[in-house]
Amino acid sequence: QVQLVESGGGLVQPGGSLKLSCVVSGSDFSRYAIHWYRQAPGKQREWVAVVTKGETTTYAESVKGRFTVSRDNAKTTSYLQMDSLKPEDTARYYCHMPVTDSWGQGTQVTVAS
């Protein structure tokens, strides 16, 4: 059974940084792309970024230049480095493996002064 577990969220001031982690178990991690999504209260879930098995990365326009997605196949972990955070980045962040339609439980990020 594939499991994804996110961590690293918290409260940060505008302009600050956080690094989220997504540990994946139960799959051949290196073969699959990992996507990151977020969902703010009262809003639909929004796609944020993807890192492919070949480590190609793509970002939503709203985070481009501020967020960096990466992966460490040896640790079966994907990371989302978030810099220059804004209040509108406040949301619960999820990682997703489409090939198995697996989701983590999410980690809360709150950007406030």
C-alpha cells in the first residue's frame, strides 16, 4: 500500500521560508512523478508543482520563482522549498502520486505577521 506523509508546515511571517517534505513508502518511488497541491479554506485544491522521475520541474505561475520542488530517490522523499512566502500562500499542502492516485494527509502552512 502506497503511503505519502507530508511534514514541515508551520507559521511563518511574510517573506519567510519553509521546506516541506513528502516521504513515500510502498512504491518504486524513483519511477514516478510527484505533484504538490494546496487548498486554502473555502477554495478548491490548486496544483502547485511537479517533479518528474527525470527531475524535470514545472510550477504554477503563482509560485514560479519562489518555490522549488525536488526529490531524493535514495530517501524516497520529495521536497518543496518555499521562499518569499506571502499571506496568500496560506493553505494546507499535499503531495500526490497520480499513478496510484495516492495522497498524503497534508501539512498546514500559515503565512501571517
